[in-house]
Amino acid sequence: MEQIAHHARTHVPFYQNLKGEGFESLPVVTKPMMVADRSQFFDERVSPETLTVRFSSGTCGIRYRSYFDRDRIARHRSEMVAIHKFMGADPFAAVIHGTSWLDVSRRLKCAFLLQGKRMYTGENDERSIRSIARWLRNRRGTIIVAPCSYLDSLFEGFREFDIEFDKGVIGAVLGIGEPATESLDRLVRSQAGVKLFMRYSNTENGLFGISDGGLSRYTLNTSAFHFEILELESDCPAPPGALGRIVVTDLYNRASPYLRYDTGDLGRFAVDKTGRTVPGVLQELRGRKRDFPIGGTKEAPRRLLYMEILEPVDRMKDIQQFQLRQNDFGKFTWVLNAPQSAELETRLRALLNGSIGDIVSCDFSYDSAELVVGYGKRQHFINEMPDPESLFRPRSLN
């Protein structure tokens, strides 16, 4: 930590004129701060054009670029290998990757094909599901990586069409980006013969951790990051076991350092029997929680594809920020930071009706202040129905 802090104070403009010394006196930074003047956060000896770039539309509504030097990318690749080995999977196995069609470009298709990967975009018709099953059986040990709503759709398809796999065909299943349910975990165990793992990561930094026995408890990647949990309203450390803001320091990205970076997530460290913090274990990850939309009826609920609903909205240029709230079955409210428009409301109603169907009501509220979050992250979707998880009772999986 002291080495990366010294490097930043010596070579990175933002840190060169700060008062104090060492790591402890560094300020907490946020994504909006970095977006405001990105040039201040590069090593002044490095040209950004020579760095690896990742793009993100950003949960703050701002398109964002993160940069990595070769050494950091090499370390990231080794971290990917380590996570796959932790799951008991072959790190170099074939991969099925769940992604939205909105993110699929011709270049990405070619890249996936050359890498021996297959895209899964949420199809649940019998022909598509059986095609994926054939692909899996020809590539023993395949790793399936997808947002949890996509995993739900895929494994429900396997169950519905009585598709079974021999042991070892599916090497591991990894959920990303959305909260998992206990019912999904049971479904994966039944249909794939492996347990569901969850990954904690972000675009700006990389792999933070992997679930280690529960769907919301994570072993943290302390070989590459230093983790802090700070109080909600100050930059003081939260008490042991208390909920707070997750702040990370990338120990190796020297070209574009992320020091004491507020991820926008909330969580709490595990504590031992004496009440002391276990800094390498995240007992709960709450801020990353994303409620999931539900269709159907109370008697026959359906978990819906979260990204299928919200990604088209993210591409509507007249909407600066937005939030969708589910009040009950078929009842929704859009909260928008956008010019009030009957035409826009018509488009959003049509989107919900096409994705969910049986819309009882679709209301609109225009309130930009309600959506602004200081650290640059907010929840796009909120399910206000009491305990949505309870709607998904254990099903007979025989």
C-alpha cells in the first residue's frame, strides 16, 4: 500500500500536491471525481493510447473508460485462472457466456468464436436450449458464466425439456451482476451437478472476490486489492461487522491508479469469535444487490431477464438517469431524469409490455434529485414487493 501510494504521489498529478504522507492520508475518490478530469489520474509518464481499455456505460449514467497496463492485465488473467481453480474447474475449459443481444457486435461474435466460447442471450425455446445442451456435451467441463436471470432461464429450460447431463459435462456455474436466489442454487445443483458460485467484480478494477459457501459471502482477492469498509456518512472505518461503504485500492495498476476508490457498493466484513474483523472475508455484499423483476402471477411467478428490460432504456439518449420500480404483479413506476414526454412514456410502456406482458399499470415520476448518488452508483431496478424470494418455493426437480 505504501509503495503504490508513493508511486501515485510521485507520478500522478491528482496526488502530487496532496498534503500528508503515506497511504492513510490519501482521500477517498469516486467515479464522478475521476470522470470530471480523467487526465489527472494517469501516471504522467504513460500515454493512455498504449493502455488496455475497458468500456462501461456506468451506473452513474456516464460512459466510462478504465485503463490497465500490461502487468495489471497479466495479473488479472492469473486471477481468472485462480478463481476457476477455486471452483474446481479447468481454467482453460470452454465457456458459455450470458450476454444481452444489445451488447453483441460482429467483432464480439468473431472474438467469441476464435476463443471457443458460446454466447447465450436468454433464449428459452426448446430448439435453442437443446442446441446449447448438444454444445455442452461436445465440450466436457464447460464453465457457464452469466447474470443470474440468464442462468435461471437456461437451467429452467434444461429442467422443462428433461435434459440431463453426465457428471463432469458442466464444470462450473458462475453467477455475475445480479443477486442469486436459493431456488436457482437448487436448480443448478440438480441440473448441472455443481453448486452455484457468485463473483464480485467491477469494470474499473477487476475481480474482487468469489463466494465461499454462501451466495452472499465472499473470499476477497487480497493479493491484488486492499479493502476498507467505511462508515456510510464519513470516511472513518466502520465498526467490526458493521455495514459500510466498500472502498478498494488496486495495489498493481500503476498506469492509472485506483487508490481508496469508493466502489458504490455496501457490505460488511466477517468477524471472528472475539469480535475482530476478518479483512479477507466479506460476510455480506448488500450494495451490489439488484432486485429482480417478476412476471406471471403469485401462483405461477416467473423471474424475468433484468438486462433485457433495462439495457434498451440505457441507450435512450433523452434519459439521463432512470429507475424502474415494481410495486406488485404487473404494476410498475418509472422514475426519470428526463424531459417529460408523452412519446417517451409510450416507448417505455411498450418496452415493459413486450418484455413482461400483462401490465396492469405503468406510472411515471420525474425527479432527478431522487436518482443522484454521490459515489456514482444507484440501483436501476427496485422490487417493492415484500420478500420476492419467498415467491419461488422449492419445486420438484425430479
